Amino acid sequence: MTEPGTVLITGPTRNLGRHAVLAMAGRPDGKRPDLLLVGRAGRDLTAVADEAGALGARVHAIGCDLASLADVRAAAATVRGLLADGAVRPLRALVANAGTMSADTRRVSADGYELTFAVNYLAHAQLIGDLLSSFTAPARVVLVGSNTYHANFWRKLLHVPEAKWADPVELARPAGGEQTPGMAASGVAYSNAKLAILYYAHELQRQAGPGIAVSVFEPGWMPGTALGRGAPAAFQAVSRALGRIPGVSTPQRSGPLLAAMALDDQWAHLRAGAFVVKTKLTEVQPVAHDRDRERRLWEATAELLDRAGASRSRDAEI
């Protein structure tokens, strides 16, 4: 087994991320990594860092609002500093767990991008890109995906639209108009972001080379989590009720599975965006493999991130 080194995880304060953090922190000596917890600063981040520390892990909490690419870049710089100073062991894994589904696709990130696409996809692309040269091989990047990228059973049952792919620059553009687009548009935006993650995983593996293994984890459908906290009250109530159905995934069950993806030898062989649904390696639908879309996403991502950085630089000069 490779020495566990350090694991960075985004979205560590609630639900799936929190239970993944505690599962990693609770591992026995010799299998317990150092932990870098990247999430919104405040009481929740402090609490989960304290819990993980009480379990024996060496923990650094890094305050970061993933809706701001400037914050993400600052967090990456903090990580590089910790690694350079020897404050943590070598970086062996990054778990891109944080996610959101905005109830209104007119909402924008600090950089002016549609909020769901910005947090789920762009923020992680920025963070991973900034840290790619900081990994010590063998290393892993685990992206949290979702079966919502295609018309699966639950989406058909609930009449939720699947992804409607467009050029990534268009996907990053918030909806216009005065009328709230509604939950259907929010669902499509979320599905598009998760399809982007699959495309990104395939291209990232090509760019990163063999020393970094890229995979995508689907925790299973977890209704009633904070992901849909912006949805109408009735929708949230139905989701909580569905979450009590036996066999439906929960953060308590799926969190340790996500931790295993980052650390366990059984997943060390995964490459090229391999898709794991809970504990099963699964073949993605044909729509999730498209070389032209993957290349264009990589190019457009660089454009969007550079545009945000340039805009911030201009603001700072004013």
C-alpha cells in the first residue's frame, strides 16, 4: 500500500463530504492521511476539522468560497505553501466533492458565471489545474459525478429533464429575463455540470499523464440532503420522504465509499475517468464519451478561467 500522504477534499462540512472526512480521519495509524478541508469558512468548517482532529488526523481547514475563483486560487496557493513548508505529507489525492444546485439559473457566481456550473465544475477545474504539479505520484483525483447526466430511471419517474449539452461558454452563462426559470431549468443545469465532469475527467487523464489516476464517483441518489435547499418547500418535503425508502443512499453510507475511492488499494487501478456507482465500476452511457466535446470543454474552461482572472486583475487596478 502506498503511504496515504495528504488528501484534499472540497465541501467537507455537510452530508457526503463530512462523512467522507470522518471516515478518512477514523482510519488506523499508517492508513490515516493528513487532511486539507477546503470549504466555506465558519462554524461548520471548524466543527468538522475538530471532529477529524479528535479522531487522530492532522487537519488543516482552508476557508474558501467555491463560488469565487479568486478564493479558489488563494486556497490552492495556501495548499502549495503547506506542502512546501512540510506542514503536511505529500499530496496524494484530491476529492472534488463540493456541489450545489441553484434553484434559479439566473444566479451568478462572483465571476458572473451561472452558479451551478461555476461551483460544481469551474471551481474544481481551477483548483485541480492550480495543483496538478503539486501531486506526488502515484496520486488520485476523484470527481463526484451523478447519473443525472442522462435520462435514468429516477429522472424519468419524476419527469426531470436530462442534460442538454451546449458549448461550455453558453453553459456558463446565467439565464436572462425577469421570470424565474424554475426547477426544470435548475435540473438541466445540474445535469449539464455533471456531464461536464465526465468529459473533463477523460481529458484530464490525457493531460495529467500516468502518475495521476482520475476517476468519477457516483454516491447514489441521496434525496433530502442540503443539495436542494434552494428548492420549493414541497419539493424538499417529498425528497426527505423519499430519503427514508430502504435502500436509498445516504451520506452515512456513501461517505465512507467516497473515502475508499481516494485511499483504498482496490481502486488504485482506476484511470481515465472510470465511473464508480457506490461500489460498482459502471460503464457510462455513450453520450458521456465524445472526444470533440472533451477537447472543446478543456479549451473553453481555460478561456472561462482566464477571463475571470483577467477581470479580477482589472478590478484590482481600478
